[in-house]
Amino acid sequence: MLSSRYYSASRMGTDAKPRTAIIVDEDDELYSGFNEVAPALDTRNLREDETFQETLRTAGIGRKLPSRTGTGMVRLGTVSMRDVGSRSGTSARPVTALRAAGYTSASRDRPMPTQHLEDSVEDRVKQMEARIMALVEESCLLSARPDPDDDSTTRKEHDLGQALAKAQEASTMERQLIRMQEQANLGDTHNLDLTFAVLCNLADQYALNEMYTEALNTYQLLTRNKLFPHANRLKVNMGNIYFKMGEHPKALKLYRMALDQTPTAEKDLRMKVMHNIGLLLVRMGKFRDAVTNFQHIMHEQGDFQTGLHLVLCSVALSDAEGGKAAFHAMLDVEPPTYHQDIPIDDEKDTYECVVRDVSRGDKLSRWSRRAAAEAERCLALAAAVLTPTAGTDDDSGTGMSWCVEALRGYSGAGGAGGAAGGRLELGAALASLRASRTARSGLAVLQRLKAVAKAHAEDRVLRAEANADAAFVAYALGNWSEARSLSESASRDDPYSCAARVTLALSSLQASLSEDAAPELAWREAAETLTAATHLDPADLIAAHDLALCLEQTAGREGLSVAAARWSRVRACGAPTHTLRPLAAAALARLALRHPADHAAAEHWYSLIGNWDAGVTSALAQLHSEMGDTQTAKHHYQDVEAIWPCDLTALEWLAGESPPDVALQYYRRAARLEPTNPQWGLLMGGCLRATGRYQEALSLYKKMNTRFPDNVQCLKLIVKLCGDQGLSETSTWTRELQRAQARLKQQERASVISAGSGSSRASQSPVDLRAISRVNSAATQPPPTASQPSGEGRKGSDVQSYKYTESFSFRDGLQPSNRSRTSAGRKKNVEELEDDLPLPPE
């Protein structure tokens, strides 16, 4: 019974004004009053109400009445305790209601019933099936090829051996499951789909691990079992295995069996099987049957790959009309969906550019670009194959024009066909440039590339490729400004084009140097542009190579250290057979010889290249010669002579370290290689005089005088030999010597008058040609190629390759080509010519 307080509260709540009669002001809260209840119904403060809690304790509400069974149990317990106490010898506790019997209400330790019963057979079957399917999935993931569009950081490993082990474990567990079901009389409930999946995966793993016999046996278990209605499709896999084994008739039989057992409704599968049959017929040389097969596929459900194969078969059969028909059938194929870039009104809008770049990088866009690129590749290859057959015999360009026009009319210039036609024109232009490397052909190719870029103004990527190729051709022709403008246009169309940035850097550098700009600033700007190119494509070794060369030209040790780091990166990233690896090693050796010179490091880098390159071996020999190791230098120079017998540096060094008779042979070979250099004749005369053959030396000097009449050194040697022998013609040669010296002085005065205030390098001494030739790096001398003829046919090219050495010959000292000299240098040169010049060693 509730107290009077609660009674009065309930009465007050009853007399209260209804809540609906309350007038709500508009300014009050809309949901106010929803939490207000009548005091009689309010139970939120009952736990704190002492009166209510006292009423609950005294009323006995919620207590459990004692049962008879509980009283009996207590009694039985009391008796047992009494018996135990009497048996133990202690005084018995009296049974009375006035004293405690010793019973406690604490729970005793009783054996609890088993909480988890053993799993039933059905539960164990489900668990084993789940484990088997997990093993099959792991095996498939391990054997799957990595997805190129997978952007996740964790990629699955590609381990065929582990995949096969997982498949075998799944097969073993599946057999255990069958035995367990048979023992429990549950054989009718076995999952046949699980068995099919396990065996099919096992056969696939056998095939991937090239265990073809085991794979065929496993496939036969499935195809011969009538419980698997779709197992006949696996005959395609068996045909693929026989194809890999080289048993083409068996593969063809299985393909045709699979085609016959495939229902007509599954059109895609039938076309794929027929495509396999066509490729197998091509491999067997049955082109007619393959053409029939491919034509049926193109009629039912054509694709670009099948069309390309049909074109190739028609060309193999010399069927030009069939090839054209196949090409037109390719053009009838619906092009793949290509997601164009989102048009941007303002290129400076950062948000729009970010949206465009993000849409470019998603998986769907990449897949679409790959499909479009595959279609373009097939069309371009088919057009390239049809080019010789589509035209006339007299004009091979007719076929090219026909293919380009056909591709240009296919789905517009912006479609796959238009892009393929443009790329076909680009390839044809570059091929013609490779065939005829002349300035006229280069200009024609440049105009063709510009026309392609202008014709495909809507295709930004193709226009960028055309402009990049045109910039390269213009750079090769020496049109620096035009190459720079074209490369800038290509960079604007395709900001991620590394080739356009490289051409832009080189053309800007050459243009700046030709305009007499500051060289250091020009090299620095080129290095910055090449650095941006390497950031766009770090794998482009050509850009890294050019950047390292530009960094070498920058002043300061910091530039050299950065250049060395770049060269090390090029050498580390290049393939073992890549040409840039030895170039990087040679550059590192060249940097090691800078201030301060580190000969050990230079020798290390040169040794890594090997002795197959004559220039590197010559540089290594020169390095050992500078270090004072004559024996090792001689060994390397002999290797250079064996690899490249036309190396003048090696011939001169070996002649200097050999006796006069052997040196004479070296000098004769050098004179044949460089007949316009009189120094070799002077050295040959010195060898003849050293061996006592003065008459032969005098006749040699006279022959040289007829060819080089202004050679003062030769005239002085003739005068000396005639005077030593007491010949009467001594006075005649003396007058000839005086006239030659007078002509030389007159030429010197004329050169001083015609020269401006500028200064250039002083002419070097005509005798010390050994030092001059050693200045030229041996790397500039081209090594012999397999196509280069030997003997007399090689002399012409050798003379051209040493044209740079000719410019420092003795004749240039006598006939200066308008070069200015300082007064001190001119006086010193004249004094050297007037005095007795040092003779060759005797």
C-alpha cells in the first residue's frame, strides 16, 4: 500500500489542467513539454525514495517461497552429516530446532553437464568443404597473373609451385571427405560441384607447371564422367596442351570436338574455339582453311585480332583483293569505347586539371585506353602489311596512300581508324628517313610530319607525337629554332612527353650557343629542362644520359659530383647489354681524371668496360703511359692495334717505343692512312737516317718537297743531308729554304694585318704531334663494325674519321686559315721556324 504522499500526488495529478488546454506561445520551444508526465506515473526517482523502498522490504514482494523438496534435502543433509560425525569418532551434534544444524547456503561443487556436444557428421562435412574451397581459392590466387590495373599496395605473389601444392592438398582433402561421407551413409549428399572445381583447378595447375601428362589425365577424369554435363568444354584446354606439346592433329581433333559439343546459344565460346582452330591451321600451313575459318568469324562476330589474322593469311596467299576485303571487314568492326579526356575551358584552372588527371587514371579509363591501343595496333599492322600489295609494282607509295585514306575515312579523324592512319603516316615518314639519310629527304619528311600534325588537330596525343618527331628531324637538320618551337608545341599537347622535353632542351641549348649567349647559362637551362624530363619518366636513360652530359659542363665541383651521381644511376639502371652502361663507365672515368686526378678510379672504370672497344683500350693505355707504366701501356696499345689497326695514336706510340726498323713499318702504315700529313714522312726519314740509309732518306725528303714545297722542316733536312755528303746541290736547296722562309714571314704578316682585335689559341708546334694526337680522345675514333670492309676499302673512311687530327697538322702552321694570334705568340712561332728545328730521334 502506498503512502499518503503518493496518494496526494496522484490526486493532484488528476486535478491538474489537461496538457492540451495549455496555450503555447509562438516564442516557446516547439517540442517543450514532451518529457513532462503526471507525478503518479513518474518512476524515475523511485530508487531514491526511502518510503517506497521501505514498503517494498516489509511487503515481501518478489520473495521465493520455500518448497518441500528443499526442506527434505536439508533434512537428508543433516542426517548424513550426523552419520559422518559419529563414524569419525566425534561427539554427535544434537538434532534440535533451537540450534544450528550446520547447513550453509553456499553452492557446492557439483558435476555440470557437458556444454558443447560433439559436432555432428553434417557439421564436419560443411567444415571440410569450407577448408577445401579456401585451398582452391588460394591456389587460384597464387597462379593468377598480376593485374596491371591493381593499385593496391599488397599484391599477391606469383608462385606456381605453391599453387600446385595447394591444389594437390585440396584434392587429398576432397577424397577424405568422400570416404567420410560414405562411412556415414551420406554418399548421396556429396557436392559434385566441389569435386569438379577441385579437379579442374588441379589440372590447370599441372598445365601451368608444364606437367602436361598429369594435366591430361586429370582432364580425362572429368570429360569421361557423365555426372559433369559441362565437362566437354574442357576439351579446349586439352587441345591447348596438345598444341604446346607440338601434337597439332590431336589438338585440332579436340578443338573440333569441343566446337561440336558447344551449343549454338553460346556464341562467344564458339567464336573463341573457331579462332583457336584458325590459328592452329595457320601453324599447320593450311592457309586456305584458316581463311575460311577467319571469314566465318568476321561474318558472325568480328574483332580486330581476327581481322588482322585474316589479312596476314591473305597476304601469305598473295591475294591482294582478299587482303583489301579483310581490311574493310576490320573497318566494319565497332571500335571499342574510348573515354575521351574531360574538356577543359581554362587550362589554368587547377580543379578542372585535377579532375581530368584523376579521370585518366582510373581503372575503366586505363582499360579503355588499352582496348583502343590494341585496335589501333591491329589496324596499323594490317595497313603496314597491305602497303606493298595494295599498290602497283612501280609505285609502292600507292598502297600506303590507299591504306591511309581507308583509315582516315573510318569513324572520323578522332576515332581508332583515324589515329591508326596518322600513326601509319608517321611510321612511313620515319621509315623513308631511315632509308635515305640525306638533307633533301629530311626536309620532305619534316613537311610530312607537319602535315600529319595539322590533319589531326582534334587528336591531341597524335598531334603531340607528330610534333615531337618533327622536332627531332628539325634538330637533326640543324634548324634549332624550328625544333624548339615544335618541341614546345608537343610539350603543350602532351605535358607528360619525355621525348619532347629532351628535344626542347637540346634545341634550346644549340640555339643559345649559336646566338653567342652565355654558355654556362645555356647549359644550366638545358640541365633544368632535362631534369624535368627525367622526373616525368625516370626510366628514360637517354634523358638521364643527356642530363649527365649537361651537368658536366656546369662549373664547380658540385656540378661534377651531381654529374657523377647521374652517371652512376645510368649505369645501375641500364641493362647488362645496354650501350649506355659502357658510356656511363667511360664518363665516370673521365670525371675521375678531373681535378684532382684519380688514376686508380679511372683505371677501375675503364677496366669494367672491357677490351672490346678500341677507344676505351686506347684511353686506358694512355692512362698507364701517363702513370709511367710503360709495359702495361704497350700491352694495351698492342690490343688496340689488333682490334682497330687504323688507330694513329696506337701506331705513333708503338713506333716511339720500338727500334727504328720496326718504327719505320708503323710510320708507313700511318702515312698510308693519313697521306696529307707530312709529319709521317719526316718520321720515316728519321728512321732511315737512324739505320744509316741516308740516300733513301734524301730521296724520301725530295719526294716530300715536291708534294709539300713550303715545308721548312723538310727543306732543312735536305740541306743538312746534302751538306754532310758534300753534294753540289746544297746551295740550290739553301736558296729554296730561304725562299720558303720568306714566304712564311709574308704569310705571317698578312695574317696579323687581317686579324681583328680578338684572340684565339696559338698554333701548336708542328713537331710535337705526339702530344697533339694524344689530346684527342680515343673514344672519338669509331671502332670497326661487322659491315665495314677491310684492306683498301677501309682507307677512305679512315681518312675522313681523322679529319679533326688533320687540322692540327704541320701544313696548317704554314698556311693559316685567317686565324688571329697575339704578338708574343707570333714572334715565338717565327723564331722557332727560323732556328734549327729538332730532328726526329736517330
